[in-house]
Amino acid sequence: MNRIRPGRRQILAVAGISMAGALAACGGADTGTQHLRLSSWNIPTDLETYQSIADRFVADHPGTSVAVEVTTGAFHQWFITRLAADLAPDIIRITPQQIGRYAANGSLVDLSGAIPADYREDWSDPFWAIGERENGIFGIFQHTDNFITFYDRDVMDQIGVQPPTALEDAWNWDEFLEIAAEVKQVTGSYAFGYGWSGSETAYRWMPLIYQNGGAFLGEDGLTPSMDTEEAIGALEFGRRWYADGLVSPSNMSKSGGGPVAHDLFSTGQIGMVLTNPEAIAPFDEAKPGQWGTAPMIRNVGEASDLGGNALAVTRSSKNPELAAELVAYMTSRENIREFCHEGNWIPSRTSLDAASIDYADHSEVMQRFIDQGTTIPLSMVKAQSGEFFSSLNTVFADYLDLCLLGELTPQETSAQMMEAMRSVTSR
């Protein structure tokens, strides 16, 4: 996701050269400098902000250098290959859904000794749990994103609906389906879309299970729980989306996610989208002033997608204590504020709001995302950041699509998914 064209600073970062430590990194001789490498997704704005923060760290730590690099290819393949060769970067940017397996198998370093005592107070229990394990802290959640409801103002005017603004007034499932049926009449095509972005993000649909009082895994974070009445009820709800023609079959969990949904909205083929902040830019371009937002839908409970990234130190680091110190530095309140301001991200720290971040635009929408983040359940966070989640998410994606398309009933989906999940967690 390249938001802007990279400048000279970012090209140096991609090449693995720290601005402050470029000469030391390129000299070839052992100068006694402690070198650190931080790997991030190829988002030019983020690469530049990471390097800017890292340069300040270097200025305060003589004899150090920090190079910001790009994580290339599929994350798991890339990271496992580098770990095996003991060439992984010192610090990685990692999603909650990826962190569990590496915290469990010894690939990440405990950061406890570098974290200031007051840090814990500024994270919610769910957000802190992403990196916390019984034997240490293996990552600090830097920023998040989640799902809210985007809607076409003209469509809502035509059906005479005033969307809610407060979390407690969010549409419940029955209300949402009633409104969706009316929206479909206006568009003549479909009603709404969902912001998946490929098979690895099938988990983005899991909030629906928790909204209905169900759970993907039990309280122990290991026992599959997709056979409950509540979980099956969520699958039934999702199946209705497609059976009633409310969602396009091109917009599925394993393919045609966010970009498809965003295109359908931008071209007027749907009137609502459940998605994350990545929709703001394309909607502004296609429908300036014509879209609005409401809270994420709910049912007996509230829940939204767990997006975002943590920073973690890898076992390949030759300077793990310094790397942990840099992670603590990058996740300070001021540096998270800067990172979220520059990249238009949602902060992980509870003391930061849209006003303090001073977003360039859509401050009210960004505050809605910040508020929606408080509805992410701790039990869902523990499930998604657990040891087996990467494999479990693959199972979830396979069977969810079969259910949504009607190739399996919700009951059949539950039974077959449970069997496949048990085969993963019993290894």
C-alpha cells in the first residue's frame, strides 16, 4: 500500500541505510558501532517516520545506528527464512494475528526490562494482551485500526434513515438487515460490502461471532468454540448476506475484499460498507462530501476488527537490550502520536485522541475509529494473538467462504470447522 512516492530519505531507508549511521554502516570495518535494523511494510510515509524517530534515538545514543528496511513478500515465509539463517532484523513490525506463534516458539525477545513502569497504564487490557504472555512481554502494540460503518448520504436520504452516531445506538443485526434491504432497492444491485483484503484477513469477520455472544476459542485460548448456538447463529447471519443478495459474491473473505467493496461503494452499486480507515482516501476521491460514518453494527454485544501492528525484537538481534530500548522509545506517547499523525493511523495508547493527534483531515471520523476500538473484546484478542492462530485463520477462511456461498449449511460449517480446528490445536 504505497500512499506517496518515496523520496531520497525513504530510498536510503529501503536500502537499509540509517541517515544518522550511514557512514558507519557502509564503512565495512568494525567501528564499535551497535547497528540495529527495523523492518516495516512498504508504506513510504511510515518508513520515513520510523527513520526520523530512529535518527533521534541515534542522536541520544552515541555509537549506534538504525536502518529501516522493508518486509518483503509473505510475512511468515520471509520471517522464518531469516530466522533460520539468523539474519532476521532486530525489530519487526508484526500484526496481532502473527505474533502468537513467534512469541510461543522463542523467536521473540522479552521486552520487560526495557519498558517504563508507567507504560502499562496507557494501554487497554485487550491492546496490552497482544504482546503479553505469562513469561514476559514480547511486543508492544503501536497502532490499531478497526471497522465502522460507511454509508452513502444520498441513499440514506432516499430511504429516510438517520444513521446512529453513538456506540450505544449502533444498528443491531435485525435493524441493519432491514435497512440493507431498502438500500438494495435504491442501488438496484447490492446493499453493502465488507472490508476483507484476502484470505489472510478472514479473521476480520470474527467480530460478528463475538457480537452474537459467541467465541472462536474458549477462555483458555486453545479450545475451539465454533459449535455453540451463538457461533452458529453468527454463521447464519453471514449466510443471509448472500442468500438475500445483499452482498456481492465477488466480495468474499478469501478474495475480493476491501478493494472490491470500496469500488462497489464508489460506483454506487452498494450504499454501505463495513470497513477500516483505508476506505477514507478512495471515498474522498470518488464521493467527496457524499459519504458519512456510523458505528460498527452490534447484536447482543459489541465487537470490531482487531487491526494494527506491534513492534517486537527478534532472537536474531545481536543487541537485544538496545533493540528493546528502541521499541520502548518508538512506543512512547509522543512518538506514537507522531507516527499516527503522519500515517493517519489509530493510536494504541488510551490517552491519545483525535484532537491530540491533530489529523490532517476527517478528525471526527478518526475519533469514531478510536472510540470503536474500545469495543474489541479481550477474549477475541487472546484468540487472535494466540500460538495457533495463523493456522486456525486458514481453517476459518476455508469454511467461512463455503458457508457464505451456501455450499455448506451453518451447522455443517460448524461441525467441519471444529474438526479441522481441533486437528490444529492438538498438535
